[in-house]
Amino acid sequence: MTVIHQELATGRWHELTLAEQLGNIGSEVGRTKNWRGKDDARFQGAFDRALELFDLTLADKRWKGLRRREIARAREVFCDAATDGGMYTVTLNALERYFFDFALASRHHL
């Protein structure tokens, strides 16, 4: 598998706070939403980048227990929403709003 975020995958990702990690995931969720139905290659690129960031976050040993479970569930819900899986009723718009709060918190160091 090709690593998209080379610098982050070598350890920099694990230096970020959880809010920073989730805020960055949210950026890719937003890009996925924006390219859906408009440009398949860009949609797929954003989708793949989001999944890689989810996986890097799940590999971060600081996140355990319920926190890790929530991250894994968010990944699952994202996949479902992006592919019209129908397992959940959550939309990419709702996920983008969910992750926006983390981006906002990371900028205000909360």
C-alpha cells in the first residue's frame, strides 16, 4: 500500500493532539464531500487520504478504550456515508460538522 502522508506517517502525526488529528481528518472528509459526484479521481484521493489519517490516528497508542472505539466508529460511519452504504443515516455534511469542532478546538488550543 502506498503511503500518502509520508511525513506524518513517519511519526509526526503522533505529535499532534487528538483535536488536531481529528481536525485534519475533517478537512479530508470535507474534500470527499465536495468532490463527490463531481470528479471521481479527486473524490477517491480525498477518500483515501481520510482513511489513511483515520488509520494513523487509530495506530496512535495514546488513544485507548472508548476514545479509540469512537475513532474507529467514526471511520466506519465515514466509509458508509461516502459510499452510500446505508448502514447509518449520517451524511458527509453531518460528519464535516462533527469534525469542524475539533479543528476549531485545535486552533484555540482547547
